[in-house]
Amino acid sequence: MASVFSGAPPQGGPGYSFTQTPRAAPSGERQHGFYPYTDNGGSTLGISGADFTILAGDTRSTSGYNINTRYAPKLFKIGGEGPDNKGAQIVLSVVGFAADGDALKERLDTIVKMYKYQHGKNMTVSACAQRLSHILYNKRFFPYYVHAILGGLDEEGKGALYSYDPVGSYEREQCRAAGAAASLIMPFLDNQVNFKNQYMPGSGTGHNLQARQAQPLPQNDVEELVRDAFTSAVERHIEVGDGLQMMIITRDGIAETFTPLKKD
Amino acid sequence: MNHLPQAWGRPRDDVYGAYDHSHFQTSGPIQHTQSPIVTGTSVVAAKFKDGVVIAADNLASYGSLARFTDVKRLRKFNDQVVVGFGGDVSDMQYLDRLLNSLDIRENYSSSETALNAKNLHTYLAKVMYKRRSDFNPLWNHLLIAGLDGEDKPFLASADLLGTTFTSPTLATGFGAHLAQPILRRTLPDDASVEDVDQETAVKLVKEAMKVLFYRDARSMDRYSIAVITKTGVELHEDEKLENQSWQFAEQIRGYGTQVN
């Protein structure tokens, strides 16, 4: 069938000059005409504290060098009441292929709402985290091409943060950056949240050096860290920018903030 | 004609021999669309304070051949939604039939409110995502323009991968490169939508269509344009590009006949 239409310029790339246009149909089976994934860029970040969790993500959506839109949220409330997720206690952030991200969000949201409907109590963050892992693993051989981060408060009221790979491996962590600028943000977080490569002043030299112990940070410090992380990422990554959306989960509920970022 | 209605309208077996059904054999792998054949180019759209403007030219190309010059690529769904189609024309016609059947079903149902642009966008996005997940994509990039549940302007996109996004201005295909920067000068963000009236928005979209005609080789100067407001859909399907000026052509340097 394809050979009939080979007069048109090939799909793969520019071929508009006459000398380049293939005269004969490419021989053999044509393979892989349709690739079902794309990368919509952007970055997300989550940090948990003693009694709160903060999730953040930029709002730019890209395809290649194009900006699709300057406001496409990557943070979603999960559970709660109705389409606006009133009273939700869990936040999911997804970055990667946006269509898969939306599909994943919708599935998890439905499951958490059905849990409340069937059991008459809210799903715990740990249960939701494990369920999310199962959803991702169930599509192991045609994965949701996303890096998910799930945030909330655990049964003791402490900040809980779980991060995932596209096929469902997951882990509870203090902090995690994902997406296009993950490699720029994560080392910064290692240093500023987990105090990696920081040592106690005056503790000696060489093997006597004492590592500075990580401890949960106050909420204000974390908010500033997040803003610094993103303003820096915007400078060095073209797929990150336009706006910064933050969701702060405390026992009082979810507070949402928006900070403009550079639009270049 | 004989007493076997199955054979009516078919070549007679006694004259031509039995029909060779091997053409219809279903063994072997199922084949899906791997590339678009007859295609439509850009669709452009912009919001304004009372509604949305959307436009697309009337050309369906077959590769570089301008094959069909009277193909309407804007589809009015009801009094508050218009869908614009870029990409494969046969898949557009399939979606058109799908929207027809959806509309009929909706009209027979007892629901009191008609489907708005937001509803239709959700529906079409799910259709597109389902088809890409079946590895049998509908090779289109759609813009859905109209009013949402609160009668506010609504504009969103859905493509063959199921990717969706909304923005004050949108353009598919070549328009994403050429028209979008022009549209964004007037409508940089959501707040600016309130400052733009219908006349400005229509002028803006027509200007974008003109730029696309100048530079997109698979475009045409006949186009459709629709304005969706609370008072309904105003759809013109045979507009002609006005006030073209090719003055700029002689300024172009670097290729063509001139040396430098």
C-alpha cells in the first residue's frame, strides 16, 4: 500500500528537493511507522518535611522546540469530593508524556474516590502509593511514560513522599526531582536537603570530618529552596519555564501557589 | 437479474468466473495507518472576551499536490462548539461521522443541556488516546473551540497521541511555527483575553492566515472561519484572503534567481 504513495516527500525528514525524492519504493517491510510516545518536557520536584509535603512543577508544555502552552499543570489533587477534589489529602505529580500522565491521574483519582465510597474512610498515602505502583506495573509492557511523584501526610502526620519510575518501582524519600531538569535540580537538593558533601565546621580534616546530619527543614526554607531550584533550572533548560505551581500539603489541607517564571 | 439477491450488481459468475475473494483475506497481521495520505494543513484559533475565532483553509493536499480545493475543515457541532481538523482528511471524515452519531444520540437522550466545548474536547481527547493506545491512530491534530459549561470562551487541542492542552491562542502544524508567535503578541496570557474584542480577534486570525498562505507551501487562499459566541456560531466557509501584498518577495535574498 505504502509504495503507491511514495511520490510524496518521505516522513522521516526534509526531502523536498527533487534529487532527494526517492524514485523507487523502499524495499522490504516498512517498520515502525507510528511511535506512540512523545516528551512534553517540564520538571517536577517534591520535598517532605516534619509535618508537611511540598510538590512543585513548572507549567510549560513543549513538543520539540515548540511551546504548546504556558499553563499546563503537572500537579493533581487525588481523591476528595467531586471534579474539584474538594478536601483531598494526596497530590500526584507527573512529568514525561502528558497524555499518559493525564490517563494515570484519572485512574488513580477514580480508585481513591471509589475507595472512600466503598470503605467509608480515606485511603492512606502508603496504600495509595502502593496502588499507584501496581497501576504502573500492570502496564509494564506498554508503560505510562511518566515519572510520578506522590505526596501527602502519613498516619503519624509526617510528610510522606513517594517517587516512581515508569514501570512502578517506588521508594519513600525526603526529596526527589523528576523530568527534563531532574539532573540539574537533584544534585542541588542532595546538597541542600540531605546535606550531602556538607561537614561540621571544625570537626577536623580527612577521615576526621563529620558529615552534617540531615534533619527535616522548616516549611519556609523548603518553599524558598523550591523556588531557587526552578529559577535556576529555567536558566539552563529550555523545556522548563513560564510558571511554577506549588502544592503544600499540611494537616489543614492543600494550599496551592503560583509563581511566574521566565517565559523565554 | 436472477433469484439470488446476493449476486445482484456483481459480475456474473457464468461469464466472469467466481469472484476471487483472496483480496479480502484476513490472515496475516492487521494493518493500520502508518502515515497520513490526503492531508489538511494548519488550523489557527484565538480566544476573545466573548468567544473564540477559528480558521482553516479549504485545501486537502496529496503530498505536494493540491488535490482537493473545496474541503471544509471546520465542523460546527452545535450552537456552541466548532472543531477544526488538521492532518489526514479520511480520518477527519471518520471523526465527522462519529460526531454525527454522538450528536444524534445526545439529541435523543433526556439530558437537558447540550454538550459544550469542554465536554466535546474531553470526548475527542479520549477517542484519540484510545486509538493511539491501540496502535491505530487517527492522524489528526484537532482544535476544539467554543464555550465551556459557564459560557466562558474555551479553546483546546487534542492530537494523534492523545496529548491535550489549552491556551488563549492555538495553531496546529505549520501554524504552530508561523501563526502562534503572531497571535501571542496580542494574546500573551489568559488575562489579555478580556482586553480583546471580536473585531480584533477576527482581524488577528485573518492576518495569521495570510502569513500562512505566504509561507506554507501546502496552503491556499480560500479558507473557512468561524466565530463562536453566546449568540451562536457564525461560520463562513468560502472566505478569500484579502489585501495580499507580495512586495516583500523582492526583498528576499539568499535563494532564488538573484545572486546575492
